[in-house]
Amino acid sequence: MALTSVLEFEGLESGYDEAPVIVGVDLKLGEGEIVAILGKNGMGKSTLLKTIMGFVSVSAGSVQIRGEVVTGKKPYYIARRSVAYTPQEYTLFQDLTVEENLRLGVANDRILAEGFGLITEHFPILSERLKQKAGTLSGGEQRMLLVSRALIARPRIMLIDEISEGLQPTMVERVAHVLKSARRDLGVAILLIEQNLDFALSLADRYAVLKLGEFIDRGSVSDNDAAARIRNHLQV
């Protein structure tokens, strides 16, 4: 049975000034589905997410969220459509506490209070450090906080950029477990940008390989040759 599309872009093109980066890409993300976008550095993966979120202007094509055309809308408008964005960069307020950073991810204190249980369940160490400044956390703990800030608002769609980068294997496993739980328990759909192939394939239902702003391969991660095909693209 076909999944209801919650995010769709068609003929999407974007870039910086006169330099095109994303060149006519198409993709549908179904409700509760995880799709991994893979590719080497500099191929446009992060720009794709920034374009969807409205940080980079669309030069052609369209973006729809749950049937609503949001092409050209501001990032805050996109976020209010139950879209959570976890960028590759550490976009935390370093001088604010863990709790204050989490507070910035929700509309009111009631949602924050309800979300603390989720954080305690998945990342108990953060619940012990609510009054600690974010800038004093380790790199892995800051990644936890980024994911937690996204999840605490109970989004319908998550856009996640290289969340496994620099994490120890045990923490990669923990993040994978959290994202699987978010999909299973909350029905969250996830568009995942990754270079860690094993991590991506352990999570995703489908994949697409981005090269120089275009999708050059896509398919189901259950395909017998999926991993080999992707590795070949990443090595070339």
C-alpha cells in the first residue's frame, strides 16, 4: 500500500548567487518513512535540506509539505508545519543551559514539560544536565541535544544532516535506536543526510545517491545489491 506523502519536491533547483548546486531533483517522503540521501562531500546534500527549509532560495521547481506548497516560504513558516531540522553544524546556544536550548524548540512550557519524559527515556544524561551550559557538553552530548531539541516538539517530519559525524560507535547505535523509536512511536517521517553507510542502511527504507546536485541512483535498502551499488558511487 502506498504511503501518504508528507514531503514532496519536484524539479527542485537551488544554489548560491549564480552557482547552481541542486539540479532538478524529485522525491516523495511517505508518512512514517525514512529515506537516506547519500553522497560524497560537496555534492549538495546539505544544500538540499537548506532549500527545503527555506534557508536557500528555490530557483525552479516546488516543495510541498502535507499537500501544501511551501516553495519560497521562510524557515519559521516551514518549521510551524511540524518540520524539525537538525543541521550538520552545532546550532546550539552555547551560553544557554540544556533546558534553555530545549525550551527554544517548543511553543510553550507545557509542551516542554511533556517532552522531558521523552528526553529522559532516550538520553538520560541530558536530563541530569538541564542546568549545564550547552557549550560545556562533549561533542556527542551536543549531538544528543540537537536531536532532543528536534524531537521534543513531536514533529511530523525530521530533516537530519550528518547526525552520526564524529560520534563513537555506541552513540551512533543510541541515535539509531532513538530515530527508529520516533518513527515507530510517533510516526515521524525522516529525510536523513548521511555519509555513514552502515548507519543509514540500518535506518532507512529507501535511499537516493546525490552527485553534483542530481540523483544518480535510488532504490530500496532491501535490494540485494543496494549496499554494493551505493559504495561504488561513494568511491568513484
